[in-house]
Amino acid sequence: MARGRGAACGARAVPGPAGFLDSLGRRTPFSRLEWFSFQREQGDLPRVRLQAGQGTRLLLAARLDSSEEAAVRAALLGAGLTVRRR
């Protein structure tokens, strides 16, 4: 996983009550994020790519199992983030 400006960027991130925690223990609080988007990935496994950021900066990039999309979307909307259309 790469790390950019103190934010969690990588293959796996899990939403918690206050933000995301990646597999290396790095946190990205919801308070640093303004928007998010999901994009379906092609391949054998049902995956979606989550991207979230502030302004024009990407602060979080993660791959999720498609079954997690609804729960993650609800957590992000509940934290006040807006959906960013591509």
C-alpha cells in the first residue's frame, strides 16, 4: 500500500464510526473527506473501487467486495459526504 499525505490509500480500508482504518492501521477520518465515488472493476471477482477526497485531492483509494458497497455508502452518507459523479 502506498501512503499519500497521511491518508489511507491502498487495497483495503474498513469504515469505522469516525473514519477509515486500513490494514496497516492508518486512519483517514471522515472529517477530512468531502466526497466519494464507487466504480465497478472488471474481472472474475465482484469488486468496486472506492475513491474519496477533499476538494480536488484524492485522500482515499480502496478496493472493496461488491457486497460491502451498500454499507460503506451508508456510512459515508451518514458522515455527510456527497457522491461525486464521474
